[in-house]
Amino acid sequence: MSVLTVDKLNFSYPDKKILNDLSFAVDEGDFLCVVGTNGTGKSTLLKLILGFLAPDSGSIQIEGVPNDKFKNHGDIAYVSQKATAFNRDFPATAEEIVGLGLSGRLSLFKKLNAANKAQVAEALERVGMSGYAKKLIGRLSGGQQQRVFIARALVSQPRILFLDEPTVGIDAEAVDSICCLLGELNKNGLTIVMVTHDISSTIYHADKVLKISENGCGTLVSAHDYIADFRFAHDRGSEHGNI
Amino acid sequence: MAFMQRAVMVAVLISIITPMIGNVIVLKRLSTIGDALSHAGLAGVAIGLCFGADPVISAVIMSIAAALIIEFIRRKFEGYAEMATAVTLSFAVGMTAVFSGFVKDAASFNSFLFGSIVAISQTELYVTVILCLVVLAAGILLYRALFFITFDEQGAKAAGIPVGAVNTVFTLMTAVVVAVASRTVGALLISSLMIIPVACSMIVSKSYLGNLIMSVVFALIFTITGLIITALYDVRPGGTIVLTGIAVLIALLPFKKR
Ligand SMILES: Nc1ncnc2c1ncn2[C@@H]1O[C@H](COP(=O)(O)OP(=O)(O)OP(=O)(O)O)[C@@H](O)[C@H]1O
Ligand SMILES: [Mg+2]
């Protein structure tokens, strides 16, 4: 079943056309990587899906519901490209930040109960940040902060996880551990849509790749084909190198 | 009730709610909103006194109008919110300057500038008590929503929090608190009562909840100390409360880690 359907999506900023008749579908349990050069509109696509921006034309459906009518906010979670761009002096602990992620599952006025707090502890454990629960978020390193934001996204046990370049600024070892974590979550049924420039560390966990080109059109290929293409281009490149 | 008891009670109530509002506005980098709203309130007082309307009511109306203007401008310039408060502040000062020129009863206008905490009527006490309860309830009920919005407005939106509605409710709450508290602590001082306790709290606190609680504790300490000094030395209460806060902040600053 397709959990996310994007159909003939068009979007422009006042001075620039960004997405051009973009159509693709994500099935339940897919791991989709979205790739493209800087400024092709990958982040914009996520913002459109999440309803922060309104398309010029076309439709977006999440779990079969038009995204502007979608109400099961706990089913989706989002780690933004600028997640770590908050004020360094913001007085909040890692566990408080992760607790905010339960908002999609709770009614507006509800306080976190003991079960919720256990969920928070478990989410921190999953990203390897248990020891930092009571630390101020601004006192953590960039990579540690990014893990906290991933925990915030995971805590509501979403069905679809959107990530915008979650591995930027993280050391190679941590990138591997985050990618493995995402791969494992995906094996357990979580649908993942991830924008990334770091395709080499993600591709082996992914099922599909959406390539967005400079003109705002998209092509969806299987990860298998993407790797084959990549190898082909690479081999040709090295042949030239040998001459 | 004796006037001194009334004064203490109102002062205590106000020092519980102003830092609750202050927390959100400082963390949203809108610290100067209190000044803009209280000056808009002053413009309202001047207009009210000019045209023979109830100055408190015209202050509340002007303060709400200013708050809505700020929220409107803020949405246009995301990330430069302080510009919205600066523009509104200038507008309010301009209005006050023009209309206060026509005010005959200067003493009444002055009582709004510096407050008249020791001359509070029974009715004003009731209004303040009800207002405090409403703000307290809203602050507790909207705790998570306001926390999420101040930290990450887009994330809050993605999680289904009605960000626009919560922001509007909060803005209205701020405007009403500022207008009513101006009457007691004074328009020129209300902003400092919102900001200084939060500044002190941010030096010592280790969590968001802790920051909120400590800012209320600091505000209570400043207010009670200020009132004691007022009773002992016959000085103006509003200014004394604020200066007590500044003294504590200066004492704490060396402990601030960078
Ligand atoms: N608020 C905005 N107003 C006008 N143009 C914008 C705005 N935000 C982004 N753009 C433009 O839209 C294009 C797509 O931006 P977007 O952030 O989606 O790119 P991206 O594919 O995520 O790039 P990157 O890989 O650098 O993150 C860019 O050319 C950018 O200049
Ligand atoms: Mg981007």
C-alpha cells in the first residue's frame, strides 16, 4: 500500500520555479533517499509534504488523506535540515526536547505521564544518548544534538519518518551507527523518506532513490539500479583514468 | 482589606504571572515586546484621559491592538522579530507624546507611568486576581505547546500543534497582563519585571521547567524585598522592585558560563 503519494506537484517561489510536475509514490516499509544538487528543491519538497508550504498545483496524500486534511500527526515525524540551529543558551534538557516529540500523539493540554517518560528514555537509549538525558541541549556537540532530534522524531513511534540531511556534521562512525539504526527501524516496518548528499553510506539500506534534477523534474529508481548506474559511471571514469 | 495587604497580594500575584509570560518572550527573542505593549498602553491611557474614557480600558484596547500588530509584522520577517517590537514601540511613543500633550490631569497620567501599587482599589484587586488565575491556567495548560513553539516553531507545526492559535492566545494574554500590571507596577517597569527574573533564572537553571519555576521564585524575591524596602524607607515600590532585580542579576552574572 502506498503511504505517500505525490501527484503532478508544481511549486514556485515568486522568482523561481522549483518543482516541475513531480510524481512519485512511497509504499509502506520503503526506505526512499531523495538526492539532487544544492538548491534543486529537496528541502522544499519535504516542506510541501508536511504542509509548511502550499503547492501551486498537484496533490499530496499521506496514508490516503490529502496532506492539508491529515490529522494523525503522531504517525509522521520530521527531522529538519536546520534542527540544530537553535539558540545555544536555550534552557532545555535533552529529555525535555525528546518529550516534545510526543506532541503528535497527545491532545494539546495533556501532560506527559509515567509511560510517556519511559518512552522518552527508550528513544534516548535507541540513539545512544541515555547518559545525556539531563544535559542542556546547547551543551551537547552538533552530532549529539542531531541524535537527540532523531530521538525526538522516533519517540512517537511514527509510521513515516522524514529526515533532511540528518548526517551532516556527524563523524563517520556516528553516521554509520545512525544509518544502521535507520536501516534497522526500516526493517521493523518504519517507512523512511530521507534527503541526503551522503548517498554512499545510505544506499545499502535504501530501497528507492528519487533523483531531482536542476529543472525540478524527478526520476524514481530502485536502489539496486542506482548502485548499478553508479558503478557503471565509476568504472567508465576509472577506465579514462587508466588511459 | 487594609491597603497594604492588598498591595502585597497584588504584587505577589503579578510576580507569579509576569515571569511566566517573560520566559516565552525572552526565549522567542521578543524581549522588548513588554516595552512596546506597555507604551501602547500608555498611549491608551493618554487617549482615554483626553476623551474622558476609562483609561484602564483604553489601555487594554491599545495594548491588544499593538500586540496584534507585532504578531503580524513578526510573521512577515521571521528571524528578525525584534524589528516588529521596535516599530510598534516607536509608534506607541509617538502616540503617547502627541496625546499626553492634551491631558489635563497630569497626576493620573503619572500614576500609570510608575504605577500605584499601594493605592489599589478593591475592584482592581478582583480584576488582578481573576486575570492571574486565567494566565496561570493558560500557562499550565499550554506548557508543552508554548515550550515547543519557542524552541522550534516548524517542528511544533509538524506535530500538529495549532501554532497560529496558540501564538494569538499568548499574544493577547501578554497584552492584557501588561496593560493591567502597568496600573500597579507602572508602564515603565512592567517590562523589566518580565525580563530580569528570566535573565537571572537562565544563569542558574538546568532545564526548561526549572527555568520557569526559578524565574517565578526570583520575581517573588525581588517583589517582596522591594516592598519591605519601600515600607522601611518610604521610596517608590515599582522602581525599588526593579532595582532589587538588577542588583541580583549583577551579582549572578559572574556565574554565567559561556
Ligand atoms: N523562502 C524562499 N524564498 C525564495 N526562494 C527560496 C526560498 N527557500 C528556498 N528558495 C530557493 O529554492 C531552491 C530550493 O531550495 P531547497 O532548500 O529546497 O534546496 P535543497 O535541494 O534542499 O538544497 P540543499 O541541498 O542545499 O539543502 C533554492 O534555489 C533556493 O534558492
Ligand atoms: Mg535542503
